[in-house]
Amino acid sequence: MTSSPHIVIVGAGVLGLCAAVELRRRGRSVVVVDPGETNASAVAAGMIAPAMEAAIDAASPAHAALLRAGRDLWPDFAQAAGIVLARRPAEWRGGDAAGMAARMRTLGFQARLDGDRVVTDEDCQVDPGQALAAMRRTLGEAVVAGRVEAVARADDGWRVTTADRTLDAQALVLATGADGAPAGLPEAARRLIEAIQPIRGQIGITKQSLADHVVRGPGAYVAPMGPGAVVGATMEPGRRDTAPDAAAGERLLQAAWRVLNRTPGTLEVEWRAGVRGASSDGLPLAGAAPGGPGLFMALAPRRNGWLLGPLIGGVVADAIEGRAASPHARALDPGRF
């Protein structure tokens, strides 16, 4: 079967779906090819947390501004896509609380210091399962199942081949996470994808509620997730395996109890692991890709895929439409490498 959408997006994680929703909002014909496996976007806490992330990473002012800009796009995007955006305080406990508060304030974020606790109202959260499902509902039949076997230049765009269909499109967006490059990709784009570093992350989902807002501290965080909670998270560069690690889970639980300042108790925990991608400078690859016209990337967000999803979707859509780039597009340009 052959069809001809204007744009084909390969990958149905947060970046691929955010780009598709944004393009659909602009009236574009889009098809998202979903390989079907559980992706790293589902193995996440859904943090939209510029203040905490910037402080934890000792981000530069420019990086903090990028994270803030990503957060600021979420209310409108969530409403358009049917995503529930939870606005709750976020708290840091233990460790260098005064230092955390100072870093947040220096970067322009509001923070309240109370002993060994820092509280900010700058951050929010989505439930990744609900958010992914909402975007898929918004896109409807535009999301198709299949694993891309090859891509190739066509006369006026790109040809994407799966086991049961061929898609000819004017533009091709690679949102393939930490996966390898599809066969047939131009060499310059393939090299960029092969340079993406895999980072394994493990979280635990509990049936029991542990906190009514996000609580972070040395070694762990705890956040509401549905009727229960999510405990996370490891960051293990260079690993691609996704089988949960019992020892890593136990370390996370012990750190979580310390963060909560509670005596360890019995929990039912479902451990999950996923693999994210990161570029060498820690920033995503978003926009026009090397290798010829009509090729674009939405890749390598490290641990900020949910936070930056709508911003990256907008950067990719602007590039496809030839619009003036947003103020943050240059920092994400795949051509910087």
C-alpha cells in the first residue's frame, strides 16, 4: 500500500507525537510511524520542571532560559492535545538546600527556603501514559504501526518503506529515540544519529500514594502518578538493556525513603527501564538535518523530553514550513555538530 502524506514522522515517543500534534494544528497532513515497542517516553515521571532541572544540573543561564521556554508552551499545548497538566509545588529535601535555592534564584526561578527544604511553584507534571494516549487520540488514524525498513530520496521528497506500506512525503522527521539510523539515510545524518549516547533509566511505579507533590533529594525523587507514585530514577550512560535491575531498584527505594524522611515500608513496585538518547552537549537535535532538503530531526533530549516536547515540536514545524526560527532554535540545530 502506498500513500502520500505531506510529512512522515518516524517514532511515536514524546518528541515525535509533539511534532505531529503541532503540525496537525497548523493544518499539515502527517503520518507517524510507530514501531510499537515501549519507548523511553513511557518510562518517565513526566516532569515539566525547569527550576529543579536547571538547579540540579547547574545549568547556564541560556540553558535555563531554554527549559523555561519549554515549560511556558505547555499550558496551550496541553489544552489543544487533551493532556492533563498538574500544577503542584515541587520540593527539594536534604543535601545543600541553601545552594539549590540560590541556584534557582540566580537563574531567575522563584524558590522558598525552609530549613533543609526548598519549594518552588515553577514546575509542573504530566502523566506520561495519559499524555501519550491523549496525543494519539488527537492524531487518530495518522498514527500507523510499523517498523521502518528503509528510507530513500524520492523525486520531490522522501520514500519511507515498512513491511506493509510505502509512504512518499515531502518531509521526513526522524524521532527515533536512541535507536540506530534507518537504512538508506544520508551519511551525514547517519553519523549524527550514531553519535547519540544511550542512557538507561529505571523507575518504579507503586500502587501506594507516597506524596501529593513532587519531592526530590539526593539520589531519588518521588512524584504522584495516578492513584500511586513514581520513584526514580537512574541515569546509566552507555547502556541499552531494558530489563529492570533489582539492585538498582532497591537503591532507589532506600534513597526515596530518606528523601521522604520516612521509615522504609512494604511497597508493591513495578520496575521499568527505558533508553534515552543524549547528544555530546546535552541538548536535543531539533530542526533541519544534514543530508539534503526535506530531512529533519527531533532527537536526543536526554532527560528533558517531556519538558521540551512542545518546544521541539514547534522548532521542527517552523523548519519544515520555512518560518523564521524561534530564539532557541539555534541551540538545538543539528548542524551545530
